Amino acid sequence: MTDPEPRYRRILVKLSGEALMGSQPFGIEPAVVKAIAGELVEVLDLGVQVAAVVGGGNIIRGVSAHEQGIDRITGDSMGMLATVINALALSSAVEQLGRPTRVQTAIEMHQVAEPF
């Protein structure tokens, strides 16, 4: 018996930064990132194209930074950098499983990500 055809050819997965924390109060838990990467690769193996959007709330939130005395624009910029950190962690985990990835961001940082 052959596997059924996937319902969708392309999907978008939104991961909150908190999903990467695992049982930690903040940061990235490598085992959790590895597990999520494994699930994404399973979907890729079905022939589905996957785009993942990752939040940065496990590292910092612009609103929280503002409440701690950091101006709102700087706090939001810090939050955007946190999303790139998470994207790089997830990208690395997926690539360790043998699948190519691309990290894209609206913040120009050509050494680590493509402009979007």
C-alpha cells in the first residue's frame, strides 16, 4: 500500500519562542529544538514545502523590555534579534538532520540570514 498524497503542498508553521524553552524559564532547550526539527523533517519527507515563522518571546519581549526601562523601539529591535537567534537554532537542527534551510529576516545581517 502506498502512502496517501499530502493534502497540502506547502504549509506555514508558526512557532512561539516559548515553544523552544521546554521546561526552562527562558532560553532554548536543545532537546526541544531537535524534536521540533525532527517533526518538520518528517513533513518535508512527505514532499511538503515548509516555511516556519519563529517568535522570540523565550529570550525577550519588546513590551517586557519597555516595562524594564528600555525604550519601546529598542525593545522591539531586541525582540526581532531574538527571533533570528531562534531561527538560527531551528535551522541548525534541521540541517543536522540533512535538510537544507534558509533563514530570512527584514533586519539586514547578511552574514547569518538572507534579507526578506
